[in-house]
Amino acid sequence: MSGSAVIGWDMGAALQLGAALGISPVAIAELLPPIEAVMVRKINEYMQAGSSLT
């Protein structure tokens, strides 16, 4: 790995995507942070193992 890491998601984009899908902003704000934390950790583990996401 070249020292790269994911540190988080673009929450503005996530809120816009949720709105486009008809999901309540309150639900997004409540559910997305714990999901983001797990996904960021897993993506970084995957990248550290030398796997490519593409």
C-alpha cells in the first residue's frame, strides 16, 4: 500500500443520495455514521492487505 487510507465519506453527497431515494434525512443522520465507521475500517483493512478496490 502506498500510504493511502480512507478517512470518511462525503456526508453531503450521502444526504443528497438518500433524499433522491426518498429516505428521511433524520434516518440518514441516525443510521449512516455507524455504517460509515465499519465501512471505512473494512476498506482500509482491504487496502492494507494489498487488494485493489477496482
